[in-house]
Amino acid sequence: MVEIRRTSGSRRKQAADRFTQKVAQREALRMKGIRHKGETVWFGLGMFGIVGWAVSIPTLIGVAIGLWIDRTWPSQYSWALMFLLLGVIIGCINAAYWVRKIRSKIVEEE
């Protein structure tokens, strides 16, 4: 006759605890999916777009101002390059603001 071996109580408890943790993790993931149902791949691409525009618009404005200054008051310095750098710096600060704002919203929800 085949002998049935039973696992010890502590091993059974550990297995039950692991199973409970996995179920809880999956339930948390499911609930998060329900809360963020409207956020699709397009939402992520839109966020890339916001960050891109946040950097490119100040950069283009800076270049336009610099070119205007170069044409109006010629000098040995390139104002277009200086305002290009200024526009990139302002754009990066602007992008960091947007990323920080969205990140704080995500952390707040979790």
C-alpha cells in the first residue's frame, strides 16, 4: 500500500502565506488596472509629447529672438546661440516641472 506523507505544519503555513501574498498582489494589480482604465498607450505617448513640446517651444522662441537681435543689431557675438542655450535650459526646467507634477499625481494615487 502507498504511504501518504504529509508536509509539516510550518511548510504548509509558508506555502499558504506565499499563496496569499500572490493573490493579494494580483488583486492590487487588478484594482490599479480598474482605476487607470482610461490610461492607454496613447496616454504615455501624450506624456512624451508634452515633455517634447515643453522643451522645443522655448528653444524655438529663443532662437527666433536671437536671430531677430542678430539681424537688428549685428555684433561679434551670436545672440541666436545664446538664446538657443537659454531656451533649452528654460525648456528643461519646464519639462522637469511637468514630469514632477505627473509623478506626484501617480505617487499620490498609490
